[in-house]
Amino acid sequence: MQTHQAEEELLPIPLALPIFAADAISSVAYATEAAMVVLLTAGLSALHIALPISIAVALLMAIVIASYRQTVRAYETSGGAYVVARENLGTLPSLIAAAALLVDYVLTVAVSVSSGVLAITSAVTSLDHYNTELSLIAIALITVVNLRGVRESGLTFALPTYGFILAMLIAVGTGVTKCVVATCPRAVTPHPIPAGVAAVTIFLILKAFASGASALTGVESIANGVNAFRHPQSKNAARTLGVLGIVAITIFVGVSYLAVYTHARPSSTDSVVSQIARAVFPAGGDVGWMYWVVQIFTFAVLILAANTSYQGFPRLSALLAHDGFIARQFTNLGDRLVFSNGVVVLAGAAALLVWIYHANVNNLIHLYVVGVFTAFTLSQAGMVRYWLRTHGPGWRWRSIVNGVGAAATFVVMLVVVATKFTEGAWMVIVAIPLMVAGFYGVRRHYRRVARFLAAGAAAVVAAPPAKNTTLLVVEALDQATARALWFARTISGGEFRAVHVPLAGSDPGIRPRWFRRVDGTPQLEILDRKLGLGDAMLEQVWRLPRGESDFVTVVVPEQFRKASIWEQARHREELALKFRLLSEPGVVVADVPEIADRPGQLPDRLVVRVLVSGVNAASMRAVNYATTLGIENTQAVNFAFSRDDARQIRREWSLHGPRLPLEVSEAPYRDIGGPLLGYLRGLTAEEGTAVMVLMPELITHGWRRLLHNQRALYIKRLLLLEPNVILASVPYQLLR
């Protein structure tokens, strides 16, 4: 989909609810049971406390939703904890909130999918040993659906979510009616978890409350995705929060009521919701089939509840990347207007957790909730600061609402930390500061690089007229070398050096044959074979002046048997040479490939195109190099992902760019491959024309490579075997 079609992907409330609220609505399938597992350690008689605990959790949910309704009205683009904390509390609190949410989003996927699979294995016990495998398959399917686009995922998830809501309301309504009018049905619990003999203490009740508070997960995603709603965005987001609150509280309290009065209890093979549904809709009755309806929709909505994280995680990652705290690749929109990198990373992290914990919900739940309540607290505290700072309409009572929300969630956060620290929450508590430290490290790197490129651009502009020395690597007298010879003569005006490193299998008579091929000039220089190709060429490069105004072009011919990217595996020496030369300042590597089964006619005309991303040091250095070649038809080319990007680079080029024509082509699908190939083929369609593509390439080292778009590798793979295209990398060394 094209960039300007993003407006068409905005969601109405009926589609936004299943996308953003499925997690909070579906959490009733495991939140009540999570609290009961804790209470069971004090014996069966303690299970009745689950109902008052659930009422307390429902009250907390109402407070949080009321607070977030105010948040989304105040922040009409994104009211997530990161944005609110950043603008009102400062950088450190905002990064703590972001780290907490990222962890929580990953856990949401792992817990939701594992719970969904448990719903199926509760009904089909023969699948009980395949929980992990089924969970991993489910994560893969959800990932594929989300990569297809936001609107399509909404349509896919609408039926299961609304089916679950209807099925659960019918089950709760039927069960409560039976309890009020006659007697409550009694649940049967297969393979029950053994009851303990611990005392019912305040600590135990608080621990059960902390587990039941998992029902609140998912509320943040609506605030974080306000800009995904149709206009008026803030009003529609607030309405969706209101609907979420009513539905989730009703089902959650209803399930807790029935769990207590039907005497359901935690089981190692059967979920509490399954026991309730089997009791309310007994097998053999007129509505016994409703048990399967409840289980199927519970499975579906729990699997798809992970979609809440698939919306929140990529959007939050994109915000962090935009601010320079994580790799900028997370801001890239895929072909379907989805933050694809965030989707893939989320899926990988959740799949790893499912594999490590064998899709065991009771083990995963201990890691849960810490992150979400940390984010809740910082978000609501930020909103209090917002009202005190802006004095908007009704700021006094609004600040009280958010203040109550902040206090309540802070208390719950302390309870969660205190009660679950030794059972796994410590890992999340340790992970969040480490992530924050990583955020600061990434931002420090990006800021240094920005300063480096800005200063470097000034140095390139101030440099004297550039000069170029050309070295042609001759390993055999084949079609590739013939084309490389023509190319070297064209870009150097005939003044270049030809060098040969004797290797195993080299032609011993190559020197006289070369002499006859070139009519004596230039002579073929034979280098020391003991050094090998790489070291021998590096030694020649080191002897030449290099700097802002002195370039060395190394022309590397490569003869391929067929047009296959895997053919590169046969050219290990050339590949290693190109890789080593890229690390040398002032060295340009020009790759001249030739396919054996293609016509060997040499071009008679060369045009030069410089791929530029903006007015920066790397692009300006490539332009500076292009001026040394003396090719009349030389232009800069940019592929803009949107009309705004196109206008911006034209403006920057006209104000600060060099005196080189700039051509801007649109790549509305945010993939440079198709537009680039189409553009180059339009040039090479003219008979006898070859195109030299100059590609600025940022050279980084170690882990820092992960922080930069590796688009250069993609372009190299794309153009390596393209007919009549010669790709030259102009490296720009970043600070180590």
C-alpha cells in the first residue's frame, strides 16, 4: 500500500475494539484462575476470597480506565505512558515506562497464546503434550496476519472477539440465573492442583490480588494507539475505553462469582472457565453444545488477544526509534503500512519465552503485571503534572481522577513487587534498568554520529578539488576483465594501474597476453603472491594518498557462470578483498560483474548516478568523488518514501546541496528495490549505455552495525547481477 493511503487504514470503533481491547477482555479467562491458584495454598476454604478480590480488581480497572479516558482526550496522537511521561516527568521516567511496557507486551503475547492453547487442550486432552508446539504455531500465524496490515487484522479478529463476548455473557447470565432462581450447578475438576495448608494472611491475599490484577493488561494499548483511530481520534479512543471497561468488568466479576459458587478450582489440565462452562451447559442437555462454543471462542480470543501487543509494541518501538533510543529500523513501515521490524522482534521474543517456559501459564504469570503497573503509575503521575501545568478545563477534578489512578496503581505495583519478587518478578525488575541503560547508550551513539556527519559535511564542502587514482585488479583475461578495462579507462581518462596477484590456478602467461590486449599500456604489475590477494592490494592502497580530496578506486572484475546470487560463494577471494577495502578510508570499491552466457559487447557510453539520502557527509563525499570521474552525464538521485520526504530533500538540496542536478523519484511502497531497478533499466535500455551507481555506505564496527539501516547490503544484492550496471561503494568511516 502506498504511504498516502495510511488514512484509509484508520479504524472505526467496531474494528478498533477487537484490535486494541481483546487482551483486557479476554484476560478473564485466566485472571480469576491466577488469583485462585495463590489462594489454594491456604486450602479449599480460602477460594471464596476470590470474589471480593475480583471486585477490588474490577474497581481498580474502573479507576484506570477513567484515568486513561482523560489521557486520550489530552493527547490526541498518542497518549501512551512513554509520551505522557516524556512530556511531563522527563526522559528517565519515560524510558522506565517504555521499558516496562515493552517487557509487558512480550509477556502478553506469551501468556495469552499459552492460555488459549490451554483452553483447547482442556477440551481435547489428547493434545495436552503439544502445548509448546501449538503455542509457537499460533504466534507464527498471528505474526503473518499482522504483517498483512492493520485493517485486515481487525477484520480477522472481530468475529472471535465479539463471539467470545457474546458466549461469555450468555454463560455468565445463564449461570447466575441458575444460582439465583434454583441452585448453582456444581463444577467437576479433573486433575485438581493439590490444596495447601498455609494460613490466610494479608500477604497471601495481596499476592492473590496481584495475580488477579493481570485482568488490567491491555488498557495501555488504546492510549498508545490513538492515532490508529478514525477521526475524531481522541473521542473514538475514549469511547472504546468506555466499552472495554463495561464489558471486561461485567465478564470478569461474573466469572469470579461462578467460579466461587460452582466450586470450580484450579486444575493441571482443565481451566476454570472450562469447568464453569461445562457446569452451566452440561453434556447431554439441550444447550450442551454451548460448552464447545465457549471453549472455541475462548481459545480464539486468547490467541488473538496477543494482537493487542502486536499493535502496541511496534508503535512504541517506532516512537523510541524516532527519538533515537533504539535502532532506527523500527520506524520503517513495511509494504502494508505496518512497523514490520517491531512485529518480527515481538514475535521472536514471545516465542522464546514460550519455548523456555514450555507454555506454562502459571509460570509465565509470575513475570507479568510488574511492567504494566509501572507504566500505569508513571502515565497517571504524568497526567497529574499535565493538569497542574496546563490548567485546562476542569483541571482540578481531572487531576484528582488521575491522582487517584496514580496512587492506586503505585500501591498495586508495590504489592506485585513484594509478593512476586522471588517467583520470577525479579527478572523483570532487573531487565528494566538494563534496557534503560541500553536506551541511553543508543542515543549517545546516534548523537555522536549526527555530530560527526554534520562536521564531516563541512569538511567535504571545504576540501580542495578531489583527485582519483584507479587500480584495476586483473586475475584472468575474461569477459569481466575486458569490461572492467573499458570501465577503468573511462573513469580515469586512460591513466590507471593494472595489478595482478598470482594465485593457485592463475595463468602463468598472463603478463604477455595482457601486453598484447592493451597494446603495451598500462603494463601489468605483478605483486607478491606470498601476501595473497587481500594483503597485496592493501599494501598498494596504503602507498597512495587518501583523504577528503584524494580517492583510490579499486576496480574488481568478477566472472560468473550464471546469473545466480549464490555464485558469489565461488568468489571468496574477491568477496574478502571488497570487504577489507571498505574499511580503508578514501577507497572506493567498484564491482564489475559479467555473466558467461550474456553477450560480451562492451558499452560505448557511461552515465553516473549518485544515490543520496540527504545533505550529509556521506552523500556529499560520494558527490565529491563523482566529480573526479569526468563523466558528463552525472546526477544525484533520491528515492522518497512520501511526498513530504520528496519536498524536504528538494528544499535541502537547493539550499545546502552541491551544484549537481538532483532527480527525486517516489518509492510510495517504502521499498527502494522496484523503483531503483525500474529507473536504472530505463537508462540501460538505450543501446551501448552502462550506468555507474555510486552508493554512499556508512561503515560502522561491532554491535553498532545493528543501529543502522543495512540498505547498502540490500542494494548490493539487488544490483550485483543487473546487466550494464556497475556498483561502486563510497565508504564513509564512522567513529569507532
